[in-house]
Amino acid sequence: MSEETKSLNFIEHIIEEDLANGLKKEALRFRFPPEPNGYLHIGHTKAIGISFGLGEKYKAPVNLRFDDTNPAKEEQEYVDAIKEDISWLGYKWANELYSSDYFQQLYDWAVLLIKEGKAYVDSQSSEAMAEQKGTPTQPGVDGPYRNRSVEENLDLFERMKNGEFAEGSHVLRAKIDMQHPNMLMRDPIMYRILKKAHHRTGTDWCIYPMYDWTHGESDYIEQISHSLCSLEFKPHRELYDWFKEQVYKYQPEALPMLPKQREFARLNLSYTIMSKRKLLKLVEEGIVSGWDDPRMPTISGLRRRGYTPNAIRKFVETVGVAKRDNVIDVSLLEFCIREDLNKTAPRVMAVLDPVKVVITNYPEDKVEWLEAENNQEDDSAGYRKVPFSREIYIEKDDFKEEAGSKYFRLTLGKEVRLKNAYIIKGESVIKDDKGHITEIHCTYSEDTSKKVKGTLHWVSIPHAIQAEVREYDRLFLDEAPDAHPDKDFMEFLNPNSLNIVQAYVEPSLKDAKVGDRFQFQRIGYFNVDPDTTSGKLVFNKTVGLKDSWAKQQPSGQKNQKQQQTKQNQSQRKAIDVIQQLGKKYTNLPEAKQQKVKAEILELAKNVSYEELEPLFNTAAKKVGTRIAVMLVLSVLLKNGLERNATINEFIEKALEDNNELLVAETKAILMEF
């Protein structure tokens, strides 16, 4: 088996086997068939990526078909949003189609099935039909209308179509087998009466086809070669095949291709819900501002939050195509957007929680425009000018009157570097009558070659632009908010999922446009929200520079082995645990690597530079340990540790390594510090 063949996913293996068995490549045709009853979410991106990705791989057409068979829940708004989302992701469909295009054909085929004795009108209540259907372990029983004559069935079905009956009075059912082991084969409903206007056909119809009847026959009409859907439709495959085999004989020459249904694992994401019904509840109850609220897992919400098509497509590619359902850690999605924005987002300075700094020995009327690099990852990004003056803002958290030896930011009597500017020294503070610090007085030194242990971002007060910054966190506190049978998913809402602050940003952002993305240095990635006006800048926090989420402890009992591991780790030094985690790092799958990475970054908060420095000499072959060391180093630098010759030497050696993971983490440090 060649390397290329080994890399194929199981769906591609099926297609390759079909091609080898005589299917012509030009006969390949795929489709993405959303129901327009809500906005697309991150879970749909997998199905989109699979179908459109196969279209790109095999240069085959991919139809965008809206399965619009339920006028009670479907709207043109959702159709428009779905088209916008797919286009934004960078995919192009061959044909825009609708199941409603086939209503007449589906009706005509249903009439033919009635004539063959393979469909009948049932006039019972839904409760009676459900009782007769049996259970998975108990066969069903025939209903009283199952053996109606063909003539009576044809008459009733036509009168259903003509609107003579009330909703719920009759349904059309396929006549298959009420004792079938697969309950879906026990005379499934094909049509029901719905006297509601359709968003495309208006009031032309008052009977509407059910999904199982519509979906497969739409695939057949469009001559789809491979009908790909998620695992919950696997039990439906038998019915899918039965329906298509019944209609095949009606037009075998015009429609020779019988579609093949195959199923893949759906995309489930931790701390997220994927149910459209539950997402709609969040919208209707005002928990979020709309379907495009940046806390929503919808594609429109992710777009508004600042996610890029590249990041989402990379995420889907990393997750891969599987046969079994699993839950993907949301931190992997956040990792993908960090990686993408790291390469493309310009670096700027913004202060979200400001405190005033007065540089007492700097001339009062002097302003300097200092040069700042836009993006260390992009050689073409160039430089910009930032103003520097006597009065600046820094973050409140970047100052302490008194601090220990591990605090590398501004404090009284110690020096710290201002990014792209000078070195300042804390001299004194001014407080209000409640003891809160209102000003920090410092002196500055023009000797920027001095070695100091911390670097802070800042903005010049006379030039700063006020902006609204919306800091978003995960919408739910529980890893699986809708997986608790005894609790409502709304109980797990995060009350702190949105925090709005009035920040100050550097003047280069004055002309920022809606959708522009930036890295606020030392804070995270942000983008300009559509609420921005000519007089007010609004930014959304896309993601932090590091994964700072503290996982909630599960309420149930933990596995004994996990408890023992946790206990053992708590008794050991953080640096020793980090070394152990690093040993197997490079052998882990990417999703697992992200979990371990988050654990290392958390442990790094308890590591001193003196403990870390001896590991700079770790053997080159122990690349996992060196990656772990680089991750810890990034935390220390973020907390204000100044780079020295030993650190620079370690970084330079890492950049020369052949391991892509190590090089990537090293470049991240160079980008930030």
C-alpha cells in the first residue's frame, strides 16, 4: 500500500474502491443538504468540509441543496445565512437546489407506489400509530387501514393534496413490514398535512413530504454518487435504500445512478451545544444578542468574534474523518485560530484596565514618535510610529507597590522596560481617599541597553483612543452542558461569559475597519465589531494569547487511577511533572497535545527561572522535554522575565531544530517577546 493510499480517510477509500470497480470519475457528484431552520454552527463545518473537500479533491461538482420540507420552521433568513457562511468559508457550489423543487415529482412517485400497493393512507391518531409500531424488542402490529384498496388510497391522497382534510387527520405511509427489526422500516410516514405557507412554494401545497422520503429521492434526482451524512442517520440507510430501489424502475434510463449513503462521526465540541433547537432558545430568551453573538458556536458568531476561514478549515482537517462519535476539546479550535492570527494579525498596544503613569523627568510638552514592528511573523508587514509622552497608561495588574522576586513587572524601586520605548523606574504613587492608586510616578532612562527583567505595553494618554472592548469567555461552565438527563442545559450558563470594558488603544487604530483583526500585545487577539461607528470603536476578544481556561472539576467520582495521578503530581515539584509530561509530548495526537500543553502552561506558574535554566541543556533528542521547557519559558517571559544571553542561546538552538513543534513554539516567543 502506498503512502498516499494510507493517508486516505475511510470515505476516500470507499470512493477509490468504487472507481476501481468501474464507477467513472466524471460520475462523482456530492451535495451538502442543510435544512434552513437555523444558522449553521461549528458542527456543520465538518460536513461542509467533507463534501466540498471531496469535490475539490476529485474535481467533482457539489450541490448546495436545501432540504426544505417543513414550512413551520424554515425561513428565507436561514437560507441566506447558510449561503453566506459557506461562501465565507471559501467553498463554491455547483448548483443551488431545493427539495421543494421536487415536490411534484415526489408526489407523482408516491402515487405510483400507492398503485403498486406499496403505500397507503392511515387515518389513525399519532398515538395509535406509535403504539402499533412496537418497540426495538417487540414487533409492531398492522393497523386497521393498512389494507385499504388502491382506489380508496388514491382518492384520499388526492383529497389530502387538495386541502380537504385537517392537519393530523391522515398521513401517507410506506407499506413495508410492521415486524421489521429496524423500527424505521415499520411503515414509515411519507406525507403529512401541514396547512402552512412555504417560503418558496407559498400555499401551492398543503401536504409535505417527510425527510426520509425526500432526502434520498432528492439525491437520486440529482444523481448524487455518494450521499454523506452523520452517524445518527446510519439506521436510516436501510430505508434510504428501500425508497431509491422502489423509484429506480420508473426512470432507469434518465436516472441510472443509485446514490450510496455512508456515515461519518459528527463533530461534537466541549463546552458547547450543537442543537439548533437549543441554540434558538438562547436567542429567543435573550441569553445572547442573536444567532451571530460571538459566544455562539454558529459560523456567523465565530466570524463576528474574529475567527478566520483558514482557522476553521484547519480545525476540521485536524479533527479528521472518523467512524465513531467523540468530543473534541474546544481548546483545539482556539489553538487553530491562535496559530492563524499569529501569522497575520498586526501587533498593536491597548490597555484594558488602565492606571496613569507620570514620567516625572520627561519634558512636559515633548512627544516622540517611536518605531514599532507590525508583525514579527510577516516580513512584509513593516513598521508603524507610536507616540510617546510624559503621561501614559499601563495595566493595573502590571504594577505592585511591593512585590516578591518572581514579580517582573513594575514596582517601586525597580526598573521595567516599556515596549518599543524606554526603561522606567517606579518612584512613588498617589492614592485617593479610599487608598486606591490613581497615579504612579516614575523616572525614565534613555539607556535602553540595560538588562531589566520585565517588558510592559502602554499607550500615550494624550494620543490614546477610547474603545469599547467586549471580552468573551465560554458560554457554558460544563464540558457537556446538554448531557445531563436530570438537568436543563441552561443551568450551566456562564454568568461571566461577557465582560465589557472601556479601554484605551494606540492612535494607529483610529481608522480600523469592521472585521480587521489585531493582536493586542501581551493580551490576546481582537477584531473590530460591526457595532463600530465613526465615533466609537468596538472590539471583540477572539482568543487570548495562551489557553487560560481553568477546567471545571467533574462533579462525579473520578477514576481511581486519575485521582492517584493527581495526588502524586501534587506531591511533586511542578518542574518534575512538566519534565514527565514533555517526555511523551511528540508522540501524542494533536488534540491530546493541546490538553497536555494547557497543563504545562498551568504548572509553569509554579516554576522559577532558577529551576528552569538547568533544562536549557537538555539533549537534542529529547525534543518533547525541550518543547515543555519552551512553554514554561513563555509563561515566565509573559510575567515579566527579561531575556538574557542564556535564554537567547537556548532560543537560537531551538530555531535550528528539525522538529516543527519546537520551532513553532520558539517563534511564538520571538513574536511576543
